[in-house]
Amino acid sequence: MTMKTVLKKTNGLTDNPTHYCPGCTHGVIHRLVGEVLEEMDILEDTIGVASVGCSVLSYEYFNCDMTQAAHGRAPAVATGVKRVLPDRFVFTYQGDGDLASIGISEVIHAAARGEKITVIFVNNAIYGMTGGQMAPTTLIGQKTATTPFGRDESIQGSPIKVCEMLATLDGTAYIERVSAHDVPHIQKAKRAIRKAFEAQKKGLGFSMVEILSTCPTNWGLDPFESLEWVKDNMIPAYPLGVYKNKEGGK
Amino acid sequence: MGKVLMKGNEVIAEAAVQAGCNYFFGYPITPQSELVAYMARRLPEVGGLFLQAESEIAAINMVYGAAGTGVRVMTSSSSPGFSLKQEGISYLVGSELPAVVVNIVRGGPGLGNIQPAQSDYFQVTKGGGHGDYNIPVLAPASLQEIVELTSEAFDIADRYRTPVILMGDGMLGQMMEPVEFGERTQPELPEKNWATTGTRGDGQRRIITSLELNAEALETRNEALQKKFARIKENEVRYEIYQTGDADYIMVAFGTVARITMNAIHKARQQGLKVGLIRPISLWPFPEKPFIETRDRVKGYISVEMSAGQMVEDVRLAVNGHAEVDFYGRTGGVVPTQEEIYQKLLSVTGGITV
Ligand SMILES: Cc1ncc(C[n+]2csc(CCOP(=O)(O)OP(=O)(O)O)c2C)c(N)n1
Ligand code: SF4
């Protein structure tokens, strides 16, 4: 009997084992980014920018040159890299606390300037690394370490919808929100990441893919329930779809 | 090129461009804004890039990104903006990236004012950001000296893979003097084989980071950094001495204050008072040698500063109890006059005794 390889590890990732919790979709999203970089044959021309959060060590996992940014500053660091090396591919990999809280200014301005970078934005509606505190993306009613009675709009305000907001800026070329909660959506997520990198390749401007992701550890749910929670609670609050495509079409 | 009349801030900018700095990320703040504007005009002429960031925090992080690719890059600010840059500066040190950061100091704390001051001395010489670190700080006293020290700042940055601070007070940034840009000879510097430019060049994956989760490993990194700081201390001390040989009293001042102090010394010398000057040019590493050489034979030192007394602490450490150390300072952006300094000198020395 001969065996056929149906799936193999992407060369876009190193052999280092990741440290993510069981059931966390950070790992899946890493793989998608790695596959896209490999399939587009741009791994060797890419400089990734790791952020702060559970993905702080992502520079150990992506098989390309990487630089580590301060909390929230990845888009500014990426700007510095890309402005010096305009013919290389530059991406950031950021969580929602990193991007939508401390780093909201950096991402808005990078988008407004039309920086030709790609932002991989992992939205798990919570701060993972620091132990499950409220993020700007935490849902109304969601309990976290710092919203023990559930996020109350009258106290903590309402969740920030990053795709919707950035899509209003002229500098953005491609903005899509996807989810990593099941296989069809994961495949869609990969297509979105590819489109975002292609927008960068064509020099169209800033591109971002927001990926709804899980945090079983801090949500207090098992991995399967977490995937359900994304589907039932996050997608209604964060509608999936293409929010900007400078080239037109969906 | 001959002599040209220029503003201090513009001299820094031009000197940086001539030192091969083609990338500048900045944010406006008085009294350094001319530097930003000069770069905006000048860098496109040399095929470089100027970008106005959305904040000082973004600017220093853009510097971090650019520095990681191996190019010469600079940012500049003044006190409140410099405070914001401390985050990025700590990361530059931790990741061992070379860059030049200019601080044209104004009166503080808080929003303070836009008058010249030296009250960021602690902030620039004692670390400033989080973690154990020191950064080379150069403090020119004239526009001609800026030309030289700006290019040296880039060389030091590249030699040690460290950010370097160029510090002046608002007066230095704003005043005009004739300057000459001579031919530069760049010393031999280490190759930047650590730069992240994509692996296509040599197939080597490179990582720039200041993160080290293992305590022992981080301690090892810190020890290596400390060794580097020790090398900088050994090799990069700069100072000027003036008539310290026969002096009974030695004034200590840096930057433009040193020039005013020098005038007070001239006056005192005319009156027969034996007074000299030590002018630290590198604020870190602080020049201890001229103090060690004089402290056992002088009666005392007087540190003159545009602060409430910051450098005087380093003077005391260098003197180490061997002689009296006095202080004269003005704050809030007030520039001490020659006459004030002279009067202070008289009161400390007890005037002219024949
Ligand atoms: C300046 C600064 N403030 C706070 C922190 C602490 N911190 C580390 S990770 C994090 C939140 C990250 O959350 P998120 O971006 O949502 O990523 P996740 O961990 O959920 O993947 C915070 C606040 C820090 N490292 N730096
Ligand atoms: S804490 Fe949450 S986000 Fe972080 S690795 Fe674990 S599951 Fe993933």
C-alpha cells in the first residue's frame, strides 16, 4: 500500500512547537499566514512584525525575518520597515488588545497613510496573555476579569468594530473580517489573507484581515464550546465579509 | 562649501544627512520644529525619506522598524515629546538597534514652556525608560560642534548597536551661527549582518527582539549589555577643559551654559581669580578623569546648570568628597547671565584675595 501525502506542514512556519493553549485558534491562523506566504513564494522577501499578547512569540514560529514591537506599536514599526524596504512584504500579527486598545492610533494612522503593509488582526474579544481582562472588542454582557458583572455599555462603552472603522479611510485597500471557527470559514480566512497580501503586492495600500478567534482558557469554555461561542456570539456582533476592496468586487 | 549661516536645529539636520542618515521620522514640537521641517525639504533631495508620524511614540517606533533594516535613521523632539519616546528608546536598547535621537530641551515639568532648559539631564543620562540601561549622550555647545558630534553620534550608534542621544537646550536649537561642513571620514564600523531585510539574501532568518522570558537568559543578555556600556564608558568619554591647570576653583557646565560660564571665567581671570572650566561633552559617559586629576588640589567645583541641580550629582560622584561641590542653577527656561554666574563665583570663592 502506498501512502499519499494529503497535508504537510507549511514551510511558512518553523519547526518550533507553539505555546498556545489547546483549542486556541492562534495556531490555525499562524498556519494560514505561513501557507499564504509560502504559496505566494514571498517568504524570503517578508519581514513580519510580532506584537504583544499571546502571539508575542510569533517570531519563533513564522519562517521569515521577524521583528518584535512594543505593545500596540506594530503598525508604526512596520511603517519604518516598509518605508525603507518598499519592495519587501511586511505584515503585523496583532491581537485585539494590542491593536484596538493601546495601538489604535498606530493602526488608524498607518491605514490613513495607506501604508503598504498587511495587518493580521486576531480578535478573541479578550486579553489572553494577561489573564482575560476586557478588550475594546469584548462583547456587551461578556464577563472578563475586569468586567466581572459583564461588559456594561453605560460603564465600559461599546465594542470597537475595527474593520468598519478602518474601511472609512481612503488609505485602506483591502479589509475583510473572517472567522476561524470551522473548516469552511478557515478556508475563507486563508483566501482573505491572500487577497490582503496581493493588495500589498500591487501597492494598493493598507490591507487588513480581522479573524475572529477563540480563547478557551479565558472564556472558561472548552475548545468545542469556544468555537460555538464564536459562531453564536461573535459573528452576530462582528459581521463577516469584505469591508473594503479597492479593486472592486467582493 | 565654506561657511554658512544656519539655525542650530537645521545644522543638526544637515549634519545628519551628510552623515548618511536618509530616514527621518518626526513630530513637531517647539523649540525643535525647524529640524523636522528641514528634513522634510532636504531628504527627498538625497533620495531619502521623511515621514511625519502621528505622535512621538509612533515616530520612535518607526525608527525602530527602520533601524532594524540596517539604515541610518533619526528622530528628534523636545522634552514632553522626548518623554513619549522613552518607550521606544528602551526597546531600541533591548533589541540593540542603532539610531540617533535628538532632544532639544525646554522648560518643564509637564507642558512647561518653550524656553531653553537642561532639566532633562536625569532623564537622558540615567536610563529614562524602563530597565537597566544607559545611552551615550552628546551635548554640543556650538553649532560648529553640532556638525562634528552629529556624525559621531551615528558612528557611536553603529559601533555599539545602541541609540545615541544628541542633547541641546532650546537656545542651541534656535540660535544662528556660521558653520562649515567639512569632508567627513567615516571610521571603520562593524557590518550590519543582523539586519532584517528578508532572507532571500543569504537564507538566514533573523529576529530582532528584546523579549527573553527566561530569567537567567535575560540576565545573561543584561550582563552583555552592561559589558557594552562599560566599553562605551572606556572609549567614548568626551570633554573639554579650560585653564584647569592652575585653578583654585573649577566651574562645570555643558551646552550653551558652558559658553556663558566661560565668559564669567574670563571676567574672573581678569580680576586675578584662578578659575577654570570642565565642560562635559558626553553627559553619559560622564567624564570623571578631569575631576580625578584636579580634585586633590582645587578648593572646589561649581556646577552651573539650567536645572534645579541634576548634573551636580555626577560632579559629586566624580569628586567623591575630595573637594567642595557647589551649585548654581536657574529653572523654568531662565538662562543664567554671565553676571549671575560671576557673582556666584565671588560668593563661593570669597572674592578676590590678594
Ligand atoms: C505597554 C504595555 N502595557 C501592557 C502590557 C501587558 N500586556 C501584555 S499582552 C496584553 C494584552 C494582549 O491582548 P490581545 O492583544 O488581545 O492578545 P491576546 O493575548 O488575546 O492574543 C497586555 C495588556 C504590555 N506588555 N505593555
Ligand atoms: S490565553 Fe487565550 S488567546 Fe492566549 S493562547 Fe490561550 S487560548 Fe489562546
